[in-house]
Amino acid sequence: MTTWVIKIGTSLLRGNKKHTTFDIINHYCSYISRAQQKGDKIVLVSSGAVGLGCHKMNFKIRPKEIISLQASAAIGQLHLMALYENIMSKFGYNVAQILLTRSELGSRNSYKSASQTLKKLIEWNVIPIVNENDITSDEELKYGDNDTLSALVATAISADQLILLTDIDHLYSSDPKTDSKAKPIKNINNSSELNKVGLANQQTSWGTGGIKTKLIAAKIATESGIKVQLADGRNPKTLGELLDGKELGTIFHPHPKPIGNRKSWLSHAIKPVGEILLDHGASEAIKNKGASLLLVGVKKVSGNFISNQPVKVINNKGEEIARGICSMSSDAIKIGINSKSTTTGSPLVIHRDVLVLTTE
């Protein structure tokens, strides 16, 4: 049995001269149901609410105003889910709608709740269909975050593979639209290779993600031990081939030593509210010795936060090296820095169990 998370982009669902949106979703659902029948489990992360809303309203171009995009999403989300529900029921499966925002996933309790709900739906053989809650969150509408969302969902349910279906056939060494010498990349074997890929952010006028967010998604998933395949979904048969085990497009191979669910959440789901600047000794202790962060190693604090909130950890060169949940408020740290005592033990700022390195 394989647990899959499949992300389908907006550009694939709007339809084309050959296929309507109904036709495209019908094809995708047929392959999903076939995989379910052989024992696999699938979570679908589907974009398309804004695009379908615009189509319903007969807009010729995608609106730019956030309110117009949110209103379009409200119209399109209903249509999108109706299509999935009607088609999947034809194949004998129920679907469930899961709307999430990044701020919700930034809460550990909400993250665990979403994880448990998704796993229960999978246990019931229901197809969860996840989307960013575009109606209340403008972050995805501006930056295209369903790619990131799909990776966070994959880590939350400990998926085996993440499929990113898009409108390109591979990741390329450079932008093939402007560079005739651009070469397709079939394998990304480790994070170093991933970090070296310097591509322009390609995007269509209807999609919002581009290559950048797909690389971020691949980083999140592979760090958690999940294999990622980026493939061309314009031909719906591609999904069927991928679910049958065929390797297509660009494959991002999983890290041999995954960081784990909690560390992945700390590294990628939370939004830091402040920064803590360390001296050289504390930076080295965190990076090389797996140490907790003590007040004695803190030089400066930025931002206003209370205890148990997420922060960035910055080394003496100004580089982010970690993220974690701070045990002290920013005010308490400032007072502590100004009154460090050499006769008593140094207070704990971030325990190593809630501290994750963000650079290699």
C-alpha cells in the first residue's frame, strides 16, 4: 500500500479546447479510484477555486484585487467540490472537503487536529480534498501556496509520495522559454542539488505558484523522507502512470535521515514572530552539538513576543540557522541579557526538542 498526496494546479483544471474541466476531473478521478481499489490511499490537494469562479463569471482575465479573488474563490470552491463529489460517487467513493490556512497549520494543536482528521478519513476510505481557504486567506492568492500546503499535508499524514502535477514536463537547468540550451533535470538526489537549482519563477496568468513554490514543496517533503515527482498533468493519463509506479518528470529523492513530523512543522509550518541573535559559541553548540539554547549565548532579541511563540535563531553573521519555540518572552530575554549572572545557571531560552536547524 502506498499513501499518495496529489497536488493539481489551477492551470490544469481550467480546461482547454480538447477537454472541459469536467472531462479533466473525470479522468483524474478514474485513476484515483483505480489506485484506491488496489489498496493505495490518496489525499488530493486541488487548486482551481479562483479559476473556476472566474470561469463561472465569464472573466476574460484573472482579477488582481484580493477581494475580487476571494469572491471568485467563494463561487469556484462550491463548483469545484460539486464536480469532485459527483464524479467520485460515480466510482463508488465519498469525498471530504478540508479547507486550511497557513496560520492554522502554524498552531501545533491545529496541525495535529488536521493530521488526525485526514488520517481518519483515509482509514474510512474517503478521498480528502484539501485546498487553501482562499476566502479568508490572502497569502495563497498573492503567492501561490498550495504547493507548500501539499507538502505540509504530506508530512502531516506521513505520506510515501507527493505528486506535483503542473503544466511543464520537467524541472529545467534554466528557463526553457528564454534559454534554448536549457536541459531537463530528471533527478534531484539531495538538498545540495536542490539548493543549486536557480530557476526563474515561471508562471501562467491563471496559476499563482510557479517553479519557486514547487521547489519549496519538494524541500519540505524530501526532508521528511517523502519522494516527490513533478510531472506534466496536461495529459490526465500521466497521473495513472505515476500511480502505477512509473517514474516521470523530475524526481526529488527523499532524505535518508528524515527530520520527522514535529521538526518539519517547526521548520516549515510556523511563522516566526521574532529573532534571537547568538554569539559564535552558542551558534556552534546548536549546529554541531545538538544543544539547547541558553540565555548566556544570546546577544540580542528582535520583535515583541510572549513565551511559547516561534522565533528565528540568527548566528553572529546574521544568517538564520534554526527555528524554535521560545520559552521566554522578548521582554524577559532583554532583561536577562542586561543582568546576566555568573553565579547562577543560565535560563533556558529554547529547548533542543523544539529547536530545528534550517541550514545544513
